[in-house]
Amino acid sequence: MTATRRASRSVRLNRLDPDELAALEEQRDFLLRSLEDLEREHGAGDLTDEDYATLRDDYTARAAETLRAIDEQRVAFADARNRGSRKRTLGILAGVVLFAVVAGLLVANSIGARKAGDTITGGITTKSSPSQRAQACIPEINTEPTKALACFKGVLDDDPRNVVALTWTGWALELASGQVGLADVAAMQAAAADYVERAIKADPQYSYGRAFRAVIAFRHGDYAQAKTYLAEFRAGDPSPDAESVISSFDLDGQIKAALAGKPPA
């Protein structure tokens, strides 16, 4: 299609409208392409000098008008965003002030209601979360494993899917399995693996769960599975602390040696 046969498009300067802005930008592109075509057609001798000058002046004027309209639309959009932003800011500030007033009243009421001998908080105590309680149980594993297991059980009674309690219960059972009679080892090891699997289902991102699963599989003699679990552990961007569990067992080297037929240390 030649420039002389292009349909004429009028510049639209209507209301603030994203579609209107897009149409103006399309009009701009059309006019700029038309000017290029015009130059090409004139150079090829398809247009007389008179026609070329007339069309060039027309396209140039329309392009300038379109560019000016685009600038006006963009300025209008920017102003609208700024007004909206100011309104949102004022709304947020009003909410903050309201919250501060309400909080101040609550604190004042709490202080006013305090009895002689109460603490400044009005005797309110902070309740630990289930995960915090489970973390507090962990140090007992090496010193008093039975107490640690009872501690984790208390957490799981309140939060059956708590990943910390599930993971470390499994590890505590795995460690304890080496201290009981041979008749109980298999059952305790199975329970340990089950707790760790439940932990991973509860939260696949908890690095200790995947670390212990790899170690437990190795301890149970499933070396190929341990290698798979170790790869999955590494793929999950584990925490440095969980990685230290793997390093402390030299699990990479142990798995490699075991798969090569050497007895594990």
C-alpha cells in the first residue's frame, strides 16, 4: 500500500482513557511509517515534487499533533496516579492515626486496671508458639531422650503437623533405636522414618527433615535411596545448619564408599 493510498486518520483528543492512548500511539506509528514510505516513493519517482511536498507537510503536521496529544495523555495519567497515590497515602495515615489512638486507649485502660504488685504489662505473659516449644525440646535429645520425646509429644498433641516436632521426634527415635533390645530396633527405626516423612509432607522446605531422611536411609542400609534423598536435600537450597548435619556424618563420602562395596564406618 502506497502513502498516497493510506486511509486518512484524524487525531483523537478525547477523555482520559488507556485505549485512547494506545490508539494515539498507533496513529503516531502509522504516520511515521507513512513519512518513510513517502520518502521512498518520491525517491523512486512514484510521486511528483508537488504531491510529495503536500503529503509530507500533511503527515508532518498530523504527526506533531499526535505526539502532542500523546504527551498530554501521559501527563494526565501521571497526574491521576499522583492524585490516587495522595489519596491512598492520606487513607493510610488516617488508619495509622486511628490505630495509634485505639492502641493508646487500650494501653491506658490496661495501665488503669492494673492492681498493686502487677507487672507493667498488666500480668500478660507471652505464649510460645508450638515451633518454639519444639525447639526448646531439642537439647534434651542427647541428655534425656525420653524427656525429649515426651516434650515433642506435648507439642504434637496441640499441633499434629508441627514440622519441628515431627522431624526431631523422628531423629530422637532413630538415635534411641541403637540403645534398645534387638527385637525393638526395626519397629523404632520404622517409626523414626515415618515421623520424618510426615515432617517433609507438612513442610517440604524444612531442611532438617530432608537431611535426616538421607541420614536415616543410609543408617538403615538403603544406600541408593540415601543418595537420592541427599540429592533432593541439596536441590532444596538447604540451610547451612542442616548442611552441617550431612557434613558431620561425611554422608557424601560414606554413600560413595558404600555403593562401591566398602563397609560403612
